[in-house]
Amino acid sequence: MRRFLPFAALVLLAAPITAAAPARPWTAVVTPVATGSYVTGNPGAGVKLVEYVSYTCPHCAHYAAESKPVVTSMVRSGTLSVEVRNQVHDGLDLIAATLARCVGPRAWPAYHERVFADQMQWIERAGEWGEGNRERIASWPQLAQMKAMAEGAGLTAIARAAGAPAPAIDACFASDAAVKRVLAVSEATSTGPQGGVQGTPAFRINGRLVQNVGWAQLQPQLRAAGAK
């Protein structure tokens, strides 16, 4: 004969099932690291990819667009984590990279993606703004000039649209701390134990330097390393 549990017992048994929260997707996990950059994905992922990029590098923008669907899928699976390190190529690149470090981990993914997606527009806008305001800001302190250029180029608008807190944007060029950190990381890409990067984009797969390749050549190497 079937025996039925009291209604209250059924509720207690069901509670853990109905109350269970959905797992947080790894693509939403963004962790600041000692380099001043961010790691996206599972910190325990078996494949750790470091991307060396320049925000004014057209090849980097092409790589970002081409690789995004598959890299996102690999990160979502928990088998791949991605850290982005900036190799600074020019003054405008330094401004964009500095602002990237100031927006915070929540806003950084959207900022990073949009800076590459709109690369041609904000670079052109920066050129026009600089041409029209060069004499006006020439006597300003360097940090004030950088802040003005970030606004004039539309980079701060990208940061705001990405969700960066206003105080973080305002404080970004208030001191040279963020600028110095970006320059230190950029220098380290060429020298030091993790150096040797000769241009962008370049990569490390679990510490192994991979250069002079595009997404078509990088993807099978990530697969071979275990990214799914």
C-alpha cells in the first residue's frame, strides 16, 4: 500500500529544489589581478589565455571581433579564462588603456568590447578634437590633457555606457597612479620573465608565448590545450 507523506514534509523536501539559485555564468566572473588588468572566466580553468593587445591596433580589433563567439563559448564552459594585458603603442592608446583599468570589473567587459568595436570612430574623433583644441590645452598638466582627450574622443562616454561609476571615471586621471600601472604592464610585455612580446595581438597559452598568429591559427591551439 502506498504511503503519503504529510503536506508539510513535502514542502520541506521540495524547498531545497525550488530555492536553488542558478549557477553564475563564468562569462560574468571578472577578477582583478596583480597586473592591474582583469581575468574573465573560471579562475581554475585548465586553459589560461593571456591576450596582449593595443587599443589603437587594427589587427587587435579584427581579432577581438573574429574570436568573440568561440572564446565566449570556451569561457562559458569553464575550460578557458582570459586575461587582457595592454601593450601601449601611442598616447591615445595609453588614455584608452588607463581608462580601462579605472572602470572596474563590472564595466570592463563592455568597455573593452566597445572600444574595439568603435575603434575607427573614436580614433577619428580624437584626431578632430585634438586638432581643434591642441593650443587651448597645451599649457595644461599632462593628466588634465589626457582627461580632456578621453572626453573629446568619446572614451569616457563609452565607459559611462558600459556602467562605469562616475566617481571612478572622474578619479581616473586625478593622479598618475593608474597611468604608471598601465605603463609598467606595457613595459613588462617586452621585458622581464613574462616579456618577449614583439607586437600585438600576441598571446600566452598556459604560459607559452604565441606570436604572429591570427584567430585561425590560435583557435586550434586552444582546442589542443583543452578549451571547449
